[in-house]
Amino acid sequence: MISVLILLGSFLALISLRVPIAFAIGVASLVTVLSLGLPPTSVINQMVSNINSFALLAVPFFLLLGRLMNDSGITDRLMTFAQSMVGHIRGGLGHINVLVSMMFASMSGSAAADTASVGAIMIPAMTKAGYPAPFAVALTATSSTLGVIIPPSILFVIYGAFGNISIAALFLAGILPGLLIGLVQMGYTYYVASTYNVANPEKVDFRGRIRAGKTAAPVLLIPIIILGGITSGFFTATEAASIAALTGLVLAVVVYRSVKPRQLFELLTSTVVAYSLPMFAVAAAGIMGWLIAYLGIAREVADFIISVSDHPVAVMVMVMIFCLIVGTVLSPMTAVIIFLPIIQELTALGQISDIHMALVVCLSLAVGLTTPPYGICLLIAAQIGNVSMPRAFLAVLPIIGLTVLVILSVVFVPELYLYLPRTFFPQSFGIAG
């Protein structure tokens, strides 16, 4: 009990002193390890083992692909294509915003990168067209969270690697809820555009759509390569990431010629730096997750929740609420690694499918990207749109509410959302592991 208090107390104390999350987790874990009389080297060993995973190699490749999309103008081509398809519908610019985020998500798996690249163009454009600035910010932030839901998702890679769950099955499980959340956001955009009588961009004729489709077609092949290769069993998620990054590199340097060979060193260097930051958080969070299991906290918390109700639906609703709360203060990756021992205990005790639980957890944590005080996507979008966080948060609340309804549908109607992974990877559906 004393060790538990030391772990939680030191972590909360460091957070209150505004110590970065990764360092707060690492220091609190080190203090706890020393209080238990364990050798300090166990911390280093645990950190190394946490990131010594072949599956985690997918993360830098997806980050590289995201940077290639930003630096090579691929995002602009996706916007042109999206405008030709949905720009003429009521709320056209908003629909373009969501559709581009969905396409961006199907390649990079990074929400923050989506917010920065798409938001820099779409937020000023939407504001100029007559949309309220807080709504433009809110829509950009929430649509970018599709990057951690629609495959390839870096969060799913982390969850699968640490939970020993099929990443390919998780990718397929994220397709339908990701698309549904995108459609719900477009529906809300239609309502807002109608309320404010926002004018639509001009409709692109058939020839214009063909031209836009031709320029975007090579880029749109990337998600087909990723999902097609994984579902066919031709390559793993990590191999798919490397092939996708190589394809993006060829498109940027050879096909579109928007990235010069001399720029590659800087691009690769920046990707390595971007990769090192979350991986340090992953390594540190893994220590705390290990301590939670070592100290028996996972079992005690799981037993308490099961004592309230052992019905699978009730357990998942409680997990969903817990993740919605945790997501407001921790990044999704950090939260998954720290609390995975508790989640897997609940999965086992509640006789719940690992894939089903993972989907609910990841969807719920993704909401935290738009909720203060963490809310990194909302923070980035608010800075771009020059909107205060309180105003941005009020504007994002209706979209969060609609997203929570989608998550509840995943809880209550799992057969609909698990059809694809169950069809292609039936071996991944053992209950609780």
C-alpha cells in the first residue's frame, strides 16, 4: 500500500509542478522502484524492453509518411480531390475538412500532424467563408482525431504491441467507427452551415473531378497497399508501414518532384527527432504499467469494478468513462501503456473480446485529444484560428457528444464493428487474450 501511495503521490506532485508527463512518470517510477528495494538497473532494463519491439518500428515509418505528405504538397492534392467530391454540398468547406482528415488518417496515423497541416489551410478558409471561428477550430481538431482511429493508427500499433494483440485485426476494427465518426461530423457541419447560411464553393464539373482524381490517385493507393497487404497476409503492419513510407518517398521525390534529394537528410532527421519524443514517453510509461501489475494494483482495481457489475456491457461502459477522464490529462499512447494491465484484467474477468475492448479504449482516449487540459489537437487548432481555449472547448462539446454516442454504439452493437476483423482474422478473437 505504501508503494502505491509513493507511486501515485510522487507522480501527482511532479505533475502539479508542471514537470513534463514523460519525466514525471519516469521519476515517480524510479522512486517507487528504489522504495521497493529493487535494483535501479531494473528501470533501465524495463525501459529498453518496452521499446525493443518489431511492431513499434511501424511508428517511425508512419511518422515519415506524414512528414512527406506535409512537405511534398500531397495534402494540397488531397484537398483538391476532396473539394471536387463534396465541396458543392451544403457545408462544403467543412466536409472537405473532414474528408481530407479521413484520407490523411488512412496514411499517416498521426492526429497532431493532421491538425497542423489541414488546419493551417482550412481554418482561415472556413472563417472567411462565414463559419464561426470556434466551429472551424472545433471541426478541424475533432476530425484530425480520426488519425488515431482509421488505419493505420499509431495508437493501435502501441496497443497491439504492448497487449500482444493482432495489430492487423485492430486496423480493420477501426475502419467502420472511423468512417461513422467522420460522417457524423459531416452531418453536424451541414446543420451548422444551414444555421449560418454559409455559401458553398462552386461545384466542380465532371472533367474537373477526373483531373483531381488523377492527381490524387497515386496517393490514394497508399492505404490500399497498407490494408490490402495486411489483410491478405502478404506482410505485417510494420512491413506495411515501411512499404507505405517508401511509396510516399517515391511519390514525393520522383513522381511529384516536390521534395528535392538534398531535402531528404533534413526530413529524415526531423522524423527521428519526432519519433524519439513519443518513444521516450512509451519507455517511461511502460515502467509505470509494469509497476501497476507488479504491485497488484491492476487486479485490485479490476476486482473492484467487477464487484460493481460483472456484465460485459457494464464493464465496458465503466472503462469508457474511465478512459474519457484519463484522456483529458494523458496522451492516448501514454494512457494505454500505463493502464493496459488494468484493462486486460477487466477484459479477462468480464469475458470480453480483446479486440472489442481495445476498440472502445482507443476510441475513448482519442476524445482526450480535444479536451483540456491535454487536448493537443484542440490546442493546435485554437492557436491557428486565434480562438481562446474556452470558446474552442464550448464549440467542440456537441461534436464530442456525437462521438460518445458512436462509442456507445460500439459497446452495445459490437457485431457490426467487429465483422471485418472477425472475417479476416478469426484467430484473434479468443476471449480475454
